[in-house]
Amino acid sequence: MQPIELVVFDMAGTTVTDHHEVERCFAEAAAETGLFVTDERILAMQGLAKRYVFETLWKEQLGEHNPEIQRQVDVSYAIFRRILENHYLTQGATPTEGCLDTFAYLYERGIAIALTTGFYRVVTDIILEKLGWLKGLDGRRVGTSESLIQVSIASDEVERGRPYPHMIERAMYLLGVSNPKAVVNIGDTPSDLLSGRAAGVALNLGITNGTHSRDQLEAHPHDLLINSLWELPALLDAREVSLV
């Protein structure tokens, strides 16, 4: 087996504590703009690029080829951005249980950390700034071996976000990791797991203390489901022992 060089983490629900605020902001923007959607449908689309979610839902409501779709998407997405950015600017963000200890474990072993997200860059940077994770990142949001994280990828920086593998592939490219079998992917949504499978990573892990439960993730492609980030160091230690 190939030694692990990079762990790719989702943000909201995986490394950033989720209190269902994204779903609430989305539901508020939808209601304000006449888009009818259930809480269950919103949850099912967590992790996807947010503009893509609005496009999908407006097509479902109006019909695939309705000429009003793009205008409605523009309006809903603009309002969602305002609501979401205001939330994180005023409420801040906190790391999930075990996140910082797991980051320290990876840092000590020289394993790179990438953060990927369905958020766009503006709100991604707001969250990173609130957590102190923006420090050491350059204009491309690439860090060094000394920074807490080595790269941040937002969904508006790739051709297609999840469930496609493009964010994982961009992180690999920016960090010079050529083999997907040297990569671990971890997230709390079906789209996280689908992107990991598409990228062909060594370990594709679901985490069950975020937005989705174990039962909700079980049907989606994964190598293992873990309860929290506390479990990741022991899992990687066990894998390294098996390499010897």
C-alpha cells in the first residue's frame, strides 16, 4: 500500500461544527424567493455547490427548459449569499470534536491537510478567518508545511463541485500529490463520499456526527464510517502498521 501523503476534509459538518445553519439559511432564501422545498430535500443536497442546488431545485419547480430559471436562480442565490455571509460574520464558527487534535497528528507526521467545501470562496474565507485557519495561506489559498492547513478549495474554483472529484484533484495538483492512493477523503454527506469514490482515493471515509447519520450514509460509497475525527489518527496508525 502507498503511504498517505494527504487527507482531504470537508468543512461544514466535518471540520467545522454544523448546527444546521446552512440548511436554515438555504430554507430562508428559498422561502423569500418563492422556491418550495422541504427540509429533507435540502439536507439531501448538503455538500453540493450551492448555486448548483438552486439550479436543480428551480428546474424541478419550473421545468427543465423554463426561460425564467436562470433569473430565479440569480435572485435566490444572491439572497442566500447575503443571509449566509451575515450568519458567519456575526456568529462565527468552531472546530468539530477532535478536529484540532487530528490536525496536530497529521502535522507531526508531515501529512498534508486540504479543506474542500460546497461553499464559494467569499464565505469559505469568512469561516477560515473566524477559525484562524486562513493564516499562512497565499492568494491561491495554498499554505506551507508550517501552516495549519496546506490548501483550501472552494466549489467556485473548480469546473464542477461535488459529487465530481475536481476539488480533490485540484488539492492534489496544488500540493504535488500525484497518486490518489496516497489520499484519504473524509466528509459527512453523500456528495463527499461520491466525490471520494470518483477520485479513486485510498480511503473514502464518512463521518456520522455531522449533517448525516450513519443510517443516512450507509447506502453511499465508503470504505468506513467513523463516529468523529477522534477516530482518524488510530485508523491511520493501524494502516501504517500494516505497511510494515
